[in-house]
Amino acid sequence: MKMEIIKFMDIPGIKVGHEQDFNAATGCTVVICEEGASAGVDVRGGAPGTRETDLLNPVNLVDKMHAVLLAGGSAFGLDAAAGVMQYLEERGAGFDVGVTKVPIVGSAVLFDLAAGDHKTRPDKEMGYRACLKSGSAECPQGTVGAGTGATVGKLLGMGSAMKGGLGTYCLKVGELMVGAIVAVNCLGDVINPESGEILAGAIADDLSFINTEEVMLKQYDSSRNAFTGNTTIGVIATNAVLTKAQANKVASMAHNGYGRTIRPAHTMFDGDTIFVMATGKVQADVNVTGMLAARVMEQAVMNAVTEAAPIHGFKAYRDLNK
């Protein structure tokens, strides 16, 4: 069956908003479903910073999530979720507990403190402003939102890193829609899996690629502290009907998109995380949905670096491909 490329925001019920501070090189991106979406999550990296992930275990009570926030600022950036909660509560969205409705807001953060001003991080106000900007038919990519301070290729330190960013991609097959949005801030290099070409990663002084995996192999017997700013975080949104258990499975399959495009992925210095939000409008096989989730995540990761603009001295893909 023919696949059609659509926009992430074409999925009914899904809104996206961004806010950022370019001077501080940080920001946040919110994906909202006010009606509530069946949700799942898969955390693969060794250094995650997350919120409400335990709630998405199928054995636990709540089965709907109203928003997912992706943010910079490392663990400090989790504060921005409070602004998302305020926005949703004002609109009567949330889990009904009788006296009020409690918005269920998942969140994952990336480490961008070394990219700009480490004292400025996403906070409640920034999260709220991102929500106010949601609902636009357009979703910018590159140096925006949670991808503002994202960088890639940091095994040898920030001096050899390149600009990461925020990417999206969405496909429609029949009535089924599956889209990805991702902030790429990995330790390793981002590649095109079809050609094997490195798109962005660790670079030498002459702007040639160092190849992170080759360096790691040569230095296999040495220990290093590579905690200089990593983690790739994303959301899969779909109109498929999924149970919470199935949404978790789709999140697991979507990590194949990371594995195909990020080398290496899921290291101890990355907190790689993927959330799934399913609006439940179209019957679809969970295997097909998961397969498409991996495919759209793969392309979204590549878009994140190819659409990125240079900031704070970090070279971008466009600088090497003029």
C-alpha cells in the first residue's frame, strides 16, 4: 500500500508547541493531546532524566497521558512540566480525581548545560509558553524547542561536537498515521543508514569526521567520563487504537530508529527515551504500527541534524555541505 508523507500535526487531536532561549542554548517542546492518549514509554539509555514513566507500566492505574514534554536543562528541565500541567488544568484536561482533574504529563530531558548558559534552564514559565504556542499547522525543525542546545559527537569533548537538533517525520498508510518528533543530542554520530554516510558527529580541526565508534574501538581498554551532554528523547504519535501494553511495545520498536541512525546508541552516557501517544481512532496491527514508528523515527533523527542551524560556535550539517 502506498505511504504518504504528512505533517506531524496532521494527526487529529495532537498539538505541538516550542519555546527556547537562543542565548542560553536551551528550550522545550510539548506534544499535547487534551482528550488523553493511550501511552507507553521505553527508556534504553543509561543516564535518563524522566517523569511519569512508572505510571505507564501496564499494571498501573492511569492509562491516558495528556502531554509529553521534551526539554533541555538536564534534570533541572523537568521543572517545565509544571507549566504544562498548569496549561492543561486551566482547560479542564486531566485524570478525574473527584475534586479536580490531574493532567498526566510525561517528560524526558537532555543534557545541554554545556552548550550555552548552564544557569538558564527550561522552567515552569517556559513550559507554559510552549503550550500557548501549540496548535500551529507548522512544526519547525532544527535549532528549535528541545533541540536548541542539542549537540552530537561528544566522545572527545565539546570541542569536536557538532550541532544536533529537533526533527519530525510522519507517514500515512490508508487511514493509519504514525509520526515522530525527536531531540537529537547523542554521544555518538548520526548516520544515513542507507549509505552509511556520517551526517553529523565528532569532527577534527579540518572538519573531517573522526568516527566515534572507531575511536571507541581503539580505546576499548580505557575508561572515560563522557558525561559532557547527551541523550536523545522523542515521541511517537499515532491515531491507532493501542492498549497501554501495546503502546509500550511500539515505543520499544521505535528505538530501532535510534539504532539505525545513531552510532553508538543507548550508551551509559545517553538517557535515550521514547514515549508513545495513541489517540485511538483507527484499528491497526501493533506490529505494523511499530514498524512504521521505527521508520519515521529514523527519518526524524536525520532531519534533526540536517535542518539544524549553527549556534554558539557549533558547526552544523549545512556548514559541511555548502
